[in-house]
Amino acid sequence: MQKFISKSPKLAIFTLVALFVSIIWIVKAKPHGKRKTTNPAFAAYISAFSSNVIMRNEAFVVKLNKPIGDSASVLSNSDLFDISPSVKGKIEITDAYTISFKPEKPLPRHTEFTVKFNLAAIIKDIAADLSTFEFYTQTIQQAFEVSNTHMYATDAVNYKYVNAKGTLLSADFEEEQLIEALLTATVGKTTYKLIWQHHADGVTHDFTIDILERINTNYCLKIAYNGKAIEAKNEGVVKLDIPSLNEFKVLQVEAQNKEEQFISVFFSDPIQPNQDLAGLLRVDDMADLRFSIFNNQIKIYADAQFIGIKTVKINTGISNTIGNKLALGSVHTVTFNNELPAVNIVGKGVIMPDEGKCLFPFEATNLSAVDVSIVKIFEQNIPQFLQVNTLEGTNELRRVGQPLLKKKVLLGKN
């Protein structure tokens, strides 16, 4: 999704009264050099342009207030975009108002770009000081994490062969062949091939290590990662225990706290799906636990929310698919890092109302409602507003605008 910083003679500043505190990782943007101040008069011609930070596979975009007109001359104009450092690519017209420069290959990482758009080539007789529109954007420093690494049974009856799966999440878009160079899977001196599935978002990459044999003794699968190929500083090893063939035991117990809350318990063998687990798995003194069995994994759900540190007791008696019982019980501690009530505003820049309607995407955590206030900045006050603000600013709004709406919005499950 292309991100825009919006500019317009009529601005609506939206304030959501909450604090966003939850992040997966922090990626540092390159410090800005000296930048020119944008002339507010450009707002008469340009409604939006690429945001302060773009992904490596995104285009540089300018959106005009009026239709482009002669698209053929626009597409053939090699002087329309002047980008520094130099970027090879082609000009595209996304819609009647939007012109983009699509790079030929992914942009360099952690780089700041100065983009000069030849507005005079589109709008004739424009004032000389508005002939070139200059803006700035940058790519971030790459980073990644390796997560959700587990062993899975491949057959409900024959336990001899298993596979291992996991996910690599990158902070920015990355080429598939470079992602695949980040991980190495070994058992002793033997290297195993990784099978990759790359998602369309360019940042989610699932991997599988196939046909691992369970033998008469335990051994360790090591998944080493090194970010040198993508200029990332990540380096380390994930170790995964491959149990012996005749050993039925608990492998991993984890708290899951993202899309839904549950406790995940992984076993060495696939679990018999049609069995009553009541009393065999306990979480502190919580009642009304529910269980979901898939392959060698049991998910534990509760009607009440899991909060903080929880003690999981796994009792003997759980059956695998060939009828063997878990002979050794165990106790495990998991931690749910429950997030404080928060709002994450999705994207950057000013939200532009369109024909009286405005879609304002945001993510809410542990909230039943948010307070929304809308302040209109009067057209004649925009220069005064920009004296103490960027377009995203909220300083001294009372002297340049007036409140249009203050409302509590209830957030239901749907």
C-alpha cells in the first residue's frame, strides 16, 4: 500500500486520545540533512506525495489536485522526476490524478532521497517559484527476526519422520534469494535444505526443513541466521530438540498473544484428537478451559483473559495417536505480556476527506471505545498553521481553526 503525506488548502486534523506503546521491533531511519521548507502555495496543485519513509519496492508518487491531461507526453518526459541519489525506473500513471516513478529494482537500504518533481511540465504558466516541487523520503535500515520455530509430525501413525517449520519476518521488503541466504540448518556436520514460501507482502517468509529422521537418541537441529547479506545486524542460532523415536514427551509450551490468546503445547508425537483433556492440562486455578488438537500441538483457550505469568501443569494420561500415554507430567511457566490500552494510527501523514467521507484506519488494543476529535484548519490560516507545525502537527490549533466534531466511538468485536 502506497503511503502519502497529504497537502491541501483544506486540512482535517484527527486526534485519537490514546498512546501507542506496542511494537515488534524498532528500526532506525537515517537522520535528515538540511531540508527546504515546503511552500504552502504548492497545495493549490499537489494534494499528496510519498511519505517520509517508503518501502524498498515502492514507487515515488505525486498526486495532483486536477486531472493530468495529456498522459502520453507525461509518460515520455524523462525530466519529470529528478531523484538523488540517482534511481533508474519508469514513469507510470496510476489514475487520472496520480503520477509515479517506479524504480527498476528495489531501492537501496537505509538511504535518504531528494525528489524534484517538474510541476511546470504538467501545469503550464505556473509561477517560476512553483515550477519544481521538492520533497524527501527514505528507506530504513533492514532488520529481521526468526520466530515460531517448531517440530511437526508428518504422519499420524508412523512417527519416524518429522519436519521443522518457522517464520522469518523482515522489517522492509527484501529479495527472495537474499532472504534464503540468511538461514542455515544443520545437524552436526550435515546441512539440510530449507523450503521457502514467500508471502506477497515481501516481509513474511515461511520456511520448512523437511524429512528429519527420529532415531534412538535425541539430537539438536540448529538454525543459524546472519543478516550480512541484507546489511542487517541480526546474528544468532535457534536450537530445536528432535526427540528420540520411542519417547513421548512435551517439547515446548508457549504463550500466544497476537491475533488470539492461547497457550500452545507441542509434543513429540501426534495427539489423539478424540480424547477428553479435562484435568489433564491445567492453567493455575482457571476454570472453563477449552482445547484444540492439531497434529502434535494442543492449544489451550480460556473464557477469561490470560494475564501476566501463568503456570501450566501437564499431567500424565494424554494419549498419542497409537494409544501410548504420556508417562511423565511436567510444569511450565509462560508469560503474557499484555499490552496497555493503546491506539496505533496506521500510516503517516494527513488524512484527506473525499466528497464528505473519510476512511481513517487505526488499530486498537484492549479498548472498548476511542475519543475522536476533528479540527478544521481554515484555508486562509494554513500559512499561519505551517509556521509552528509540519502537516502532521497539532500545535496551537485553536488560533487557526475550529472544532468540528468530538465523539466517542464504540469498538465492538466486529
